[in-house]
Amino acid sequence: MHKVVCLIIITLCTCALYSQTPKTKKDSLSKKEFIKQLGNGFFPTKHVNIDMKYLIKYNQYEGLRTGLGGVTNDEFSETYRINSYVVYGFKDHRFKYKIGGGFRVNEPTNTWVNFSYTDDLQESGSSTFLTDKRFFSFFEPRLLNIDLFHKHITKAISLEHKFSENLLTELEIATSKIEPTYSYMFNVDDTSYRIFDITSAKVALQWSPFNSNEVNEKGISEVKEGYPKFTLQVSQSVKNNIKGDFNFFKTDFRTIHRFIHNEYSFTEATITTGLATGNTPLTHLYHAYPNNITKETILQRFSVAGINSFETMYFNEFFSDRFTTLQLKHFIKPFKITERYRPQLVLISRMAIGDMHDIERHQNIEFGTLSKGYSEAGFEINKLLFGFGLSFAYRYGGYHLPRYADNIAAKFTFNVSL
């Protein structure tokens, strides 16, 4: 494994160093394009875009996590690409890495075939969409306090295809060996699984019917983001004699809509649903993106607020095999203190409901369900100083806690846009 890690490091460093060769005026990046790449989390060089999200992170299991990653760009090749990374956790003393690449089979439809081998960690209960745009932030707030991870070694092949400028699709077939880092056992038909294999196929569709695009010298690019947006993903895991221990089916759906009131004020609504049937282990079920640590006082729980997380919900408090969340954010016109200093007030309301069949199959871990409906409300005052702000949230309804202070979350926010 160390040979593989060294190979990735040498390859990335060699490409990065080679990319620093002087450029002509014609192929140099414009300032606008450079800033855009930084905003997407990449430091662009001539042949490789260095992926900044691997530089430094922190979580409860790995402690400090640091490494190097990157993806080749069109200057390297418009037909082939390499996408790899290597990181090291100083608390678990372990390297993690991905070796990946792909080739384009059709330019007009931007059809790519991708391959990857990944040895890394993943948060248990998290669910992502294959077609999601790359998300990057200087902080990943929830990551700081997550402690429930599982190791996975995943081999995957995927197909990206653009049916139209407003409809993106991706298909992935993968096999994974899963090992929870906590003392979890999954009991199926009187057999308890500590480590298990999963073979799955996923299909995701992202439909943005109201996006506006334009044709320029670089092809077609988005000029206006329209709403609503819809994302659907279905996956089937198959039990077999080679690399599959369980049969289960999952479907996930998300829609985002913005109600524009005027040039400065709008309301954003996000609905997310998930359903898992069959013999689904906890690693592949759902939490509702909690972001509160189990500490005694409000100040001890003071951390950084997430973007779409439940700030008063404690980590590992709830899991579901079917759930729905609704998040409402009302952005009020920024306060114009000076031309550059404009804090903004955001009113927030979040709700979640869910449940779980056969909860007794999940052993050596305690959690509740969302069957009574979870509610919280609060507000943020963003961009008070250097992108930092403050967030306050209050938990009420069916899961209101007996001690008043346990229902309150006070945190930093961090918002920077390039």
C-alpha cells in the first residue's frame, strides 16, 4: 500500500512541477477564470488543477487529515483525465487514497467513462448524489465533530452523460468492502456481520429545467441559475457469492426552489427524501445531517454551523430507513453599514420526519427515530467580520428536551465567495 501512496504522490508532484513551465499569453488563465477555479476549490496550473479540499481537514477519528490531490485539465488532454489523491490521518496513523481516471467517448454529449479505486473513510448514514456539482468550502463545519465513520475499499466504474443542457445523468457500478470503525454488528437471518461486502448499481439524474446557457468560445456555459432544480437517484445492492452480502434498494430525491421577492431578498426551500428497503446496514441508512456535539453547556457545544444541517440535533441521535426533511431559509436584504460591510440576516426553519423497520438488527449502537417529527428554528447573522457570523437555533416540538439549555445551539457561521 505504501508503494501505491508513493506512486500517487510522485505522479501528482511531477505533474504539478511540470505544469509550472512558463505559459504564453494565449494559454494563460484570465484573472476571472483563475478566481472561478479557486472558488470551485482548485488551484489551476498548466496541466493539473490542484484540489485544495485535500490540503487540510480535521475530524474526531483521524484528527488532522492532510494530503495532496488533483485532476488533469484540458491542457493535459481533452480526451483523457487522471483524478487521484492521497491523504494521511495523524490520529489513526493511516494513509487513504484514490486512484482514478477516465476517457471521453463523445464530446457533444460530454460522455465520459470513469474508473476508480478508493481506500478511504466515509461518514455512516451520509447520502450523496452522483450528479451533484462539486462543493467546496474553506471549512467543512460538520466534519470537525463527526466520529462515526466506516472504512471502505471501493472499485467503481461510472458513465457520465448529458442528455441535454438541463439534464445530467450518471451511472455507477461498484463493489465495496465495508468495515465500521465503531463496534457495530448487523444481524441478518441469525448471522452477525462485522465486516461486509456490497455490490451496487446507481443511477442519478439532475434536472435543472430553468437554467439559462450561452454558447461562447469555450463551448456552452451556464449564465443564469434557474429554479426549481430536481435530483433523483436510485440504487440496488445485490447479494451474490463474490462481493455482495445483502440485497437492498434505495431511492433518494431532492428539490430546491427559490422564491425571489426582490433584488436583495429571497426565500429558499429544500426538500430531501430517502427510502431504503431490504437488508440495509446502518452505514448505508440515513441521518438528517446533525451538527451538535454531546457536551454539557451551550458554550462547550459552540462550533461552526453547517449549510444545510440541523444545528440542535446531536450526532448519532437518530437514524432512519425512510425520512423527509424540509428546510426554509429567508434571506433578508443585507444591512448597508458601508459599501463593503453588509451583514445579512437569514431566518431559518427546519423539519424532519422518519422511521425505521427492524431496528433490533442494528446491534452495539443506540439511537432513536424521527417518527414524532423533529423541528428547529433560528437565525443567522452572516458576514459580520472576515466572512464570520453568528448562528442561533432552538429545538422544539416532539423531540424538545427536558433541560432548556440542551435545546439551544449557538455557533459561528462562515461565508466566503470568490
